[in-house]
Amino acid sequence: MSITLELPEQAEAALRNAWSDLPRAILESLAVEGYRAGKFSCAQVGEMLGHENRWESEEFLAAHGVWPGTTLEELGSDLATLDRLKLS
């Protein structure tokens, strides 16, 4: 699939100055935000970005402030489990 964006020239120039490979930066941003919003799985992110394995995708997401595989609810559950184990 190919997507075309219409940007004002000044916005395009600013983005090109910030990122040497603008199409790749946009694709990566879309992958991160899609994952953060729950629209993409880690596997889908990897497929979009051409990663060779899940670990590469997880590293990419973690480097962009998205922690793969752990929701707030999962973290809370894990902490509760650890508390129970400490009391045993």
C-alpha cells in the first residue's frame, strides 16, 4: 500500500531537516503510534519495518518508549504475584 501526505512546504522542510530519511521516519512513527494505540501487534510492527525477528521489534519499540507485551494491568498483576510470593 502506498500513502501520500500533503504537507505545507515549511513543515516538509522542517521534517526533512530533522530526519534524513523522512519516509522511514514516518513509517517508524506510524508503527510506534499504532502499537501504542493497540492497532498493531509486535509482529505487525516487525513486518512493517522489515525486522528479522521479534527481539529486533521489541528493542525498536522499547527504544521508542513503548514497552512490548506489558500493559499496566499486567504489571499490576505481576506486582501482586510478587507480593504474594514474598509473603509465602
